[in-house]
Amino acid sequence: MIRIFSGSPQMVNVPDYLDRISYSGPTAPNDKVLRALHRAHMLAVPFENLDIALGRNIVCDEASFIHKIVQQGRGGFCYELNGAFAALLRELGFKVILLSARVSRRDGSDGPDFDHLALRVDLDHPWLADVGFGDSFLEPLRLQPDAEQQQGSQKFRITSVAGSLRMEKQQGDGTWQRQYSFTLKPRTLHDFAAMCHYHQTSPQSPFTQKTICSRATPQGRITLADRKLIITRDAMRDERLLASDEEWRAALKDYFDVVL
């Protein structure tokens, strides 16, 4: 059974949320604050699907997302991370719109609608915010087609093709790879409920095929993929295989402060 919730805005305990992401700066709704909040969220809150492997149901409910991330100190996948971040931004006075995105498959085709939840934030200029796509931009992107946007050693751009927009990332050989396609049509949280259920239950979903816990660091990224621990620092990659469940749980605690 698919449980659908209205996704109506919930009151957010802003001090608790800001403490969760280790943010103590200004909170006025402007470009600089949006970039700082986005970066802080990416560095503090992991992208993870651990509840799916444990058989714990994830429902499209804003209050549940916030409780898991803020009170339980956990992370989540896109619906949870961007759903909670949208609630925080709204509570701070930002104008936020939920967007449906279609994640690019290995064969170059796009996934279905509501495959991914991203955010549009309107200030003096519109921004694409996304704290739920794993290894991606640390700060939001200007919603300005064809403008290349450098972030550290990585480069991103948004292109417009046949009535939709594409978020693309530059590869090491200089080519551009589509990450996902999206439109600017406003969505509600319950629009994503069916795909949220699908990604927890379908054998075809990437989230049922392996466990992952990953977060950005100032120098790179730390990822625990099944029992493989991957640490990237300044483009240098170190991998090691963990020998036991005990070692895996210790890595969750040491690197992500996650205790199941």
C-alpha cells in the first residue's frame, strides 16, 4: 500500500536544524545565505538509503523527514533531503518550489517523472538547489541556461533542450554528461509518493540493490557503498573493503555519526 501525505508545511525548529548542519551564520533570505546553507547541508547530512535495506518504510511526509534528519541525526535520499531542506528554507523566508526531475540512465535515456526531487529557489535570480543527489554541486546553481558554473575542481551547467532543462556535469575528458532532466512546473510533495514507494520496493530501483551512505567533505567525499569505504581527498581516491558488519557499523559511526 502506498501511503500518501499532503506534504503541507510543518513548523520547523530552526535552531535545531541549523545546529544539525553546523550553521551559525546569517539567515536572511538572500543569495549568499542560500549558498552557505546549501554547502553546510551537503557537508553535514549524508545521502543514504539505509532504512530501505532495513525494511523501514519511508513516507512522503515533511515532519517525518525533519524528525529523521534533525532529531535522529540521519540522512536520507532525495525526497527526504530536499523535502526537509525546502521546509527549512521556507521557514527562513525563502520562496521554494518543488521540481520533478528524471535521472539519466546508463543507456542515455531519462527515468520517469518524479524519479528525483529538486528545488527551485527564487531570489533576485532563480536558483537550482539540490542537497539530495549525492556527489554533485556543493552550492546551488544559477538557473541560467548554458552558463558554465565552476565549483572547486568541478564544473556544471544547465542546458535547455526541447522544452526541458538538463543539469550537466563536466567529465575529466572535457565532455558534458547529463545528470538529470527537469521542468519548472511546480509540484507538491504528495506528487512524489508513488516513486518514493517504488524506489524502496522495486528490484529495478538502484536503492534496493545496494546500501550507500555518502557525504561531501571540504576536500572531497566519504562514501560507504555496501562494505566498501571510499575516501576522496583532493582528487586522490582511497578504497578499502570492510571485513565485517561490526566494522561497517563502526565506519557509519566514525564517518557519518550514524547509529542504526
